[in-house]
Amino acid sequence: MTIAQDARSSSSSQPARARALSRLVHDRRVRDAVLQIIVLGAVVALIAYLVGNASTALKARGIASGFGYLSQEAGFGIGESLFLTYSPSDTYLRAFAVGLINTLRVSMLAIIAATLIGLVFGLMRLSSNLGASKLAAGYVELFRNTPQLLQIVFWYAVMTDLPRPRQALSPGGDIYLSNRGLILPWPAPHAAYLWAFAALAAGALGAILLTRWARGVQARTGELPNVTHWRTVLIVGLPMLAWAIAGAPTEFERPALRGFNFTGGVTLSPEFVALFLGLALYTGAFIAEIVRSGVESVGRGQVEAARSLGLSQSQIYRLVLIPQALRVMIPPTAGQYVSLAKSSSLAVVIGYPDLVNVSNTTLNQTGHVVEALVLMSAVYLLISFSIAAAMNLYNRAVAIKER
């Protein structure tokens, strides 16, 4: 190749590179990616600066920093511990884990209760029965328009004002209610219950896969196979079979008054009951409105068409209204679940040993304020993101897919 040819080749490649660079600069996706990288770098740099500044300030004042304190002996007791045994000689990390489990326990149970309460009262508001409709409206207006903290404190005052164990109220059976809490009979420990729980998880997974298979068949053939009975077998029959094979235990630990308190069974403390009621009833009022608005968002013609086919009122709700209303109900309901989980931190007001309460005791004893706050923030972020992710997955599963 001659010098003239090299010059012509070089001159022709320069405009091509310029055009490629121009397209790259004006590409919106590239600009967005570069901008996001710059913003992310700025945020990371700001966080690093703040952390370094805080570390320097703590060292200057002789305050220890780091998470090494988690391996030290806690030295304080926790009134309630589920799954994990705990004593004051255990570490701060174990105390933190106990507080986290207590938070998850009250949050998950309150979410389930709030969902059921919201569903029932939301449908009651749509009832043609005037008494049921007004009762549901009164519940919604009362609990939605009073502060949640006030409700929790109210229920705690009610629980602590109950009679002593010797004069405990008994609504029936071996159930007792006193100022020590709610005492219930409880199944005696047995491996069969663990096997039944594992079978329930496997059955739920099998029911999900079976539902997806049925929808695939419907997409291909236009006919939806009836898998309701098989789902019932998987979710109900499989755990019962596992329970029966593992020994079918029926023994219960029944509470009995011994001295000044009850022994046996399970005791739900006044703090737990008050927090549970405050979370469930408050959030249930909002979910009731979500259910009502979701059902009302379905066109009236859908109901009339269902009635013309001879469907009963329960079938209309189960097969027509609720499946379509879920698309409207799930996103705001997910927000309520996340809000409930975060509101469980109000337990610190009544002394329930949740994550915040245990962490407050820890930081007061150790002085590791920043570390304790970082741990609490990280855990609540993880809980919120987990709930939101699970609800998003469910939302995509029930969404109507256009083909």
C-alpha cells in the first residue's frame, strides 16, 4: 500500500469514527447509564465521607466503634423468646436475633389477621344488609381515623387492667385471660408437627406449579382444567398425611393455675397481645377500604353477566369479582403490609422486646449508637424489600396476561 492510499484510508476512517462517537454521545441509553454511574459514585463518595467523618469524631472522643461488641456478653434479660433460648449470659448478637424473631412473629401474625379482617369488613361494607354495612363502616372510620400509637396504648391498658390469674376470665375451654396475658392450650412438642409443616410447604409449592400447568393448558386449548380438588389435596391432605405417618399426636399442654400464675400451654404476654391488636385492627381498616374499592372497580356488567349464567352470590365474588379486583387491590395492600412491619417498632412504647427495644438496650449499655442504628435500618429495609418483592411476584402471578 502506498503513502497516498494510507492517507486516503485514514481520512475516510476519521469521519466514520466521528459519526460513531456522535451516535454514542446522542444515544439516550448511554447517557442514562453514564448519569446513573456518576450519581451512584457521588452517593458512595458521600457515604464514605460521612462514615469516615463519624469514625474520626468517635475516635477523637474515645468512643469505640465497630461491630465487635456483638460477641460480648449482653447481661440483660428478654421476657419473650421464640425458637431461640436466651439468657443474660448470651451475646448481644443472640439478643439481637431474639428481638428480630419477636418482630417477625408479631408482624407476620398481624399481617395475616389484618388481611382477614380487611377482607371480611370490606365485603361487609358492600352488603345489602344495612346493619352489616353500617357496622363495617363504623369499624373503618373508628380505627382508620385514630392514631395507631393511641390504639396500641389503649389495648395495653386494657390488658394490664384485667383480673389477676386467680380471677382470670375464661371465655371457654382451657383459654384464660388475665393481666399476665392470654393463656392458650398448645400441642405438646412432637416431630410430627415439623413434618407436617414441611409437607405444607411442599404442598403449597405443588399447588402453585399445578395452577401454572392448568393456565398453560387453558392458553393452548381454551379450556381450564379443574384442579381445585388436587390443590386441596396438596395443601390440606399432604400435611395431614405426614402428620398421621409421623405418629398422629393429639396431646395438648393444657394451662393450669399453680400458685400465682398459670403453667403449661402457651402464654401471649400483654405487650404482645396489645401490639398485635393495635397493628391488625388499624391496618385491617385500611385493607377493608382497599377491598371495597377494588371490588367496586369491576364493571357492573361483569356481575350482571355472572347472574345471567346462574352463578350464586358467593360464586360471583369467588369466581368473578375477587380475581379481577386483585389487580387493583394488591399494590396498595403491599404498601399496607410494609407499613405494618415498620409500625411494629412502636412496641418500644409498651415494652415488647422487639428489634428496636432490644437494640435500644444494647446501645445504652455499649455506646455503639451508630452501629445499632445501622443494624436496625438494614433489617427494616430487608423486611420491607422482602415483603414488597413477594407481593410483586404474587401481583405478576395473578395479573391478566394479554396474548
